[in-house]
Amino acid sequence: LNNLRILDLKFNLIQLVEEDGLIDLIKLDELYLSTYKMLQIKKRLFLGQHNLKKLALEFCFIESIELQGFDYLTNLNELNLFSNKIKIINKMTFSEMNSLTKLYLRYNLLELIED
């Protein structure tokens, strides 16, 4: 799987993607984990995903994002967090994502973007 560019796991019954579980997929451009029940974005979940351009996490029941949860995604252009259960986002959550041009947060439970 060293040359894998697109991984689509939408609408599967995956229970767990371990932290560092994607680290060997270093050429991945697009990752679709929609409907995967993860509750929280851990800070090492996307370790090694510097090439990732598009990440789809809609309908994943995400409630929170650890502060450095997206720090490894420095080349990400599009992040879809549509229809989760996120209530609070720290303004530093996306600070390392300098290439981000599309961010979808609609249909969450957002109450606060904190300092």
C-alpha cells in the first residue's frame, strides 16, 4: 500500500483506527472516513499524513478535537467535518493547516470558538 493515493472507507463498520494507524500511507492524497464513529480527533491520528490534500470526516459523531489533532496535515486543502457533534473549537485547531482552502463545519453543535 506504499503507493496508495486515495483511500475510501465510507459507510463501513470500522470500530477503531489506532493512533499512528495511518503512518505507513505516506503518499495518501485523499482519505474518506465518513460515518466512522470516532468521537474525538486525537493528536497523533494523522501522524505522517503531510501529503494529504482532502479529508472527509462527515457523520463521524466527533465531539471534540485535541488541540494538535490536525497539526500533521500541513498540505490539506479540504476538511469536511459536516454533521458531527462538535461544540467547541479552539482557534488554534487549524493553525498549522496553511494550505486549507475549504472547511465544512455545518450541522454541528458549535457554541464556541475559544482562544
